[in-house]
Amino acid sequence: MTPPRIEQSTKEERLAFVLNQWKCLSNCEICGKCSMLRGRNEEMLYADYIDGKRSYMDIIPDPL
């Protein structure tokens, strides 16, 4: 799924996208999302995107 563009979305839409993208799939052996976040909260990690300051792609965490 493509992240909503900052100039064409609301803060609520961007927050909903982040929460949906990083929701737990309850299958840790094949998922890997938690290891990418490295114990960080997705809302805090993507706060600049949610607030419209940086694009989603600029914030994607580096792989381990």
C-alpha cells in the first residue's frame, strides 16, 4: 500500500496508515515488524510524517 501524500491527506489519515502498516500480525516467526522498529513505538517513530513534516519514505527504519 502506498502511503498518503502529505499534501493530499489529513493528519488522521496519515496516522491511520501508520497504525495499519505496523499492526501486529501475531506471527513473529515470519513477520519481522517488531525487529524493524527495534522496540520503538510506530507513532513516535513516524511522528514527523503524521504531523506532515517529512515523507513516510524518509523515515523508514534501517534494517538490522
